[in-house]
Amino acid sequence: IYNEIGLGKDQSDAKKQFIAWIKQMDPSERLLLILDNIDDLLEIDQKAFIDTIHEISIVSKQVSFLFTSRKKFSSPRMDVQSEVVEPLDQTSASKVIQGLSSHVSESNALELAELCGYLPLALKLVGSILHDGIYPADLMISDLKKSRGGKMSTLKDDLFPGETQLEQIIETSYTKLDPESSFALLALGVFPGSFKKSSALEVLSEVVFINEKNKATAFRRIIQNLRTRSLVEYDAASQSFQVHPMVQSFLEH
């Protein structure tokens, strides 16, 4: 947490510098720290994570936290308020699909949106799969109905959605990758969170681009394909990539 905020390059000094910094805050100031996708932190050591947040809260009441996670957690030592993210509405969800694929009719987009449970990741993956028009929307609808009994569960239906919700859609997207791209996605799945281009290029050079003369060009080709399929995300602000946690969970199994 301390290093992500950018205070201290040395792991041993990061905590000390951060605590000193918030102690010097003006009494009228407020600080909101947003931690996105904390699932890994909770899985690795939930107690250590909660202890860290609790310690910061004790040092300064001016600091608040906003977490996003697929899992609900609580602690008797802190006031944790949970909010369930609602799925998109029908119209917005169908527009996501049509925005990614002009080949999908309005009626098919509406049906696909319902089959995806109006979940953003599912919608992005479906739209990306249908983007080039090779995989017909009618066939996608038929396949989803066969695999999930006609409807994906939503976040509203289940506060703790498991990986099985999107497994079929992720699997469909993965199986339609060329061998090089699928191998690259597996390799990038080793990163527990966001990663820089240099780190990704280093990993892929060892296991995927072994015989490539121009590894930088090969990287751009592969990463663009994975981003087009919505299997890898890019954050321009931090100039880093990330495999979505649910896609990563699929790769692990």
C-alpha cells in the first residue's frame, strides 16, 4: 500500500514515510485512498491487510478507504460498509455489445445482454468475440443457452459471485485465440496484479518469443490482440497492464 502511494522506494522506509506524511496533514484536509481489486491482498494475508488499514486509521481519522473486491470482508476493529455494484440496465448493456461489434443486431444484443446477466466483463468479452463477425451472434446465443441454462447469474443475485459465472464466456474467448496469443495470456497470468511493459516483455521473451528476432514488435502484436479480446486491460494513467482477476482465475484452473 505504502509503495503504491509513491512514498518511499525502499520497502523498509515506505511505511515510516507514509505515517509521517499523514501526521503532518492540515486538520481541514481529508484523504481518500482507493484500493481497486484487493482480492489478492485478502487471499495472501487478510489479517495483515486489516492490521495495516487499522493502524493507518488510528494514526489519522482524516484518512478514509474505498475498496473494490469480489469478496465481502469485515472486521470488528473497523467500520466497514459494503455496497453491492448493480449490473447495467438492459439498454446500456446492449449498447456495450453493439459498441464493440457492429455486426450484432439490436434484438440479438438485447438477448446477449440478458444472457450475460448485464455484467460489464461478460458484455465486453462477448462484444470482443463478435467483433470481427466470424462468430455469428445467433451461434453465441445458442451456445450460451446450452452452457448456462439460459442465463448468467448477476451480482445482485449473489454477493459472492464465483468464477463459474463467466467461465463459459471466458473459455470461449480463450479458445478462439491463436496458439501464440493463448500461450502469452497464460504467461501473463503469473502476474498477481498490474505489470509494466518491460516486465511482460521479459516474461514473454523467455517462453513465447524465443525465436522472434524483433521481440518488441511481437509484443505489440500479441498485446493488441489480447486487448481487443478484452482479456488484458491497459491503464494509461499508470502505463500498466493487467489480466482481469476473473480471467486470471480461469487461467489458474
